[in-house]
Amino acid sequence: MTDVDRIHERENRRVRRWAGVTVVMWALVAAYFAALGWGYLTYVHPALFVELSGDRVDPDRMRAILRALLYGVWALALWPLLIVLAGAATTVFILASRRATLRQIHEGLARVSRQLDGDRRGTS
């Protein structure tokens, strides 16, 4: 295996790795948002509906519901951070892919240049 082949293989591994990280990050963003929605619709909203539809509001129960709602707001505040991380992974993936492509183009052009130099020397 030549040095060029090793460089290509290393860059291909790097691109595949960043592609995997990017897919996992975006899947995590989607799953996190779905889990937040599911948790709110399953636990918080029904509890608020039952508590607020009655004639009398129990302060302790309402405090517990509002605490759960506060935790949900904190969890929702982390979602933009996940989006930023997924975007950063996407950017690194694109740059790694671009770098690998440009290196392959450079190697191909260098090979063609060497062939043309050899042809010129052979015909002169």
C-alpha cells in the first residue's frame, strides 16, 4: 500500500466517522424533542388539566406540577445546545469530506502531470 493509499484510507475513515457522529447527533436532537413532547403530553398537561378544571386547587399538588413543569422548561432549554452541537458536527463532516475530495483531486492532477511530464520526456 502506497503513502497515497494510506492517506486516502485515513481520510475516508475520518469522513465516515464524522458522518456517523452527524447522523447520531441529529437523531439525538429529534429523539430529545420527541421525548420532551411526549413527557409534557403524558404527564404535565393531564395533571394541569385535572388540577385546574376542579373547583378547588390543592397548593401542594399544584406546586409539584409546577416543579415538574420547571424541570421540563430546563430540559427544553438544553435542546438548542443539542442543535448547535449537531450543526457543528455537520460542519466538521462537510469540511472533512471537502478536504478528502480536494486531496483526491490534487493527487489525480499530480498523477496526470507526472504522466504528461513522462510523455514529454519520451517524445523529446
